[in-house]
Amino acid sequence: MKKKGCYINTVLGVRVDCTHLDEVLKKVNSWIADSRGKRYIVTPNPEMIVEAQKDEEFKQALNGADIAIADGMGLVWALRWLNRKQRRKIKRLTGIKVMEGLCRMADRKNWKVFLLGGGMGVAVQASVKLKKAYQNLQIMGWAGPQNIEKADEGEKKKLIKKINEYRPDLLFVAYGHGKQEKWIAENLDKLKVRTAMGIGGAFDYIVKPRLRAPKVMREIGLEWLWRLIMQPWRIKRQLALVRFGWLMLRNYF
């Protein structure tokens, strides 16, 4: 499949769009203006690509998204290698950057925003922080079930009802990768939303900005190292980068 600026946009069977923030914002603006459809955005990174190799439902949820941004330098490097003639056009676009851009648009355009998930109280705290940053932003934060995979039918119905009562234009879901994408794909038809997005740990970065790597480390692709320093428990997750590299070598060399 060819796309503008990116000839190969499938990495290990998972679609990834070589896109930029302005393009994403323009698309979402058109989606929300068009009341006939519902869309969702995912943010693949190497860890998610590796997990999708053994979880077909997760892979389908990623590939079913309307936009799949390249969030992770390992994935950007892979795309640059696969698209050598276009490599200068391929840049990383993080989920938090897209979320912040969409919140700015929501502030200007009077869109309603719903934050779902995260740790206990994190979505509410993040909504308060964002409201301070964007004075006109209509925003609600709600934790919902702490473990969406183990939620019973009553909790699931309450969750859908809570969202639909608010009728958000933008729904940001932070249940951790895999869980959030599968939940969105499974429930989008039931939700009264215009655009949903799996956002991972973005709420934590909004509430605790120190967790986000300094700009210079993000630009040179060392954000993973900063996260590891700040959250040593991530060491097991970082091993997925090694697995990703090995899969790339095995499949493309």
C-alpha cells in the first residue's frame, strides 16, 4: 500500500502511518465536523508491534484504526530503513503530542473531551491540569474499572453509559497498550463519540511532567532511557526493543 511520504507503511504486519501533527489535526477536525462516522487513533511503538505478533486480536485492533502514528524511535528507525528514499520525511509523532494538539483544538472549537482510565484518580487530576492550561476546555476525567479486562457486565454497562451521557467529541483511553486498543475497537459502535484514541501513559505525563523526558533526549531517541531512570520497573518492557530488533533482522534481511 502506498501513501504520501511513506512507501512501506507496514512493519511486521502492523500498519503504521508516516504522518505529521498538522495532518492528524486536520483529519480529526474533518471527522468531528462530519457527524456520520466514528474514528479511532492508535500509537504503535516497538513494544506494541512485538506484542501484536502473538495477539491477533490486538493486531486487528491496531490495523483497524483510522490513524496509526509512529510513537517510538525504534519504529521510526525501522520505517526509515524500509523507506530509504523517503527517510528524511519520516519523523516520530508521540501520542502525548497529538493529545495536546487535539486539546488545543477542542479549546478553540468548543469540543467536549473525556479522559478515561489511568491509575486511581489520574484521569481526574489530568483533566484539572488541562482545564488550567486551556480555559475554555470542556473536559471530564473518570477512572472507570481499574482492570478493564476483568470488569463485570455491570461495570462495562456503567462505563458505556457514563461516556454516552457526556457525548464527547474526543475520548482518550488510558488502559495500557493492548487493553485500550481492543476495548476501543470492541466498543466504538456502542459509544456516542466522534473520535477515540488510545493514549497509554499520557495522563501520567500531564499530572507529573517530570516523568516526560527532556526535549533533547526525545529528539535523539533516548526517551526510553529517561523513562527507565524515572521508572526502573520498566526494564522488562524495554527488553521488547531487543525482540523488535531481532524480528526486524529475521524478517527483512
